[in-house]
Amino acid sequence: MARRYITRYAEIVNGFIVPALGKLPLTKLAPVHIQEAHNTWAADGGRRYAKPGGLSRRTRRHIHRIFSAALARPVEQQLVARNA
């Protein structure tokens, strides 16, 4: 069961988060960048392949949870001052 979760997390990170925000340095990441990514995911999905429509609310919520947790770690380690 844990393997399925790890696989899904990797799909989320590699399929949505990295393409949308992966080129930004962590120190330059701002809430506006995250909001733009959310808007893209809601409008057209931000998919690498052409599939019409935005991502489901559940998928967007899952992306947000994974991304938020990933950003909490650098704050804990004092690499950045706040979680964008």
C-alpha cells in the first residue's frame, strides 16, 4: 500500500509541481507563483499531454498538500524564512 502512495506522490511532483514551479529557486518562490500554478491546474490542468479541462478539485487539493508539506521542510531547517 505504501508503494502506491509513493508512486502517486512522484506522479504529482513530476507531472504538475516541477513543470509549473521547478525552475524557480526556492528563495524566489512567492505566493503569486503558487496562485498562478493553481489557476493553471484549475483551468487547463497544466498537463504535459493534451487532455481538455482542468484538474479535479480533489487532485488540486492533493497537489497543494504535497507541495505545502515539501515547503515546510526548508522552513524547519531555516533555509527560508517562511513557507510561500
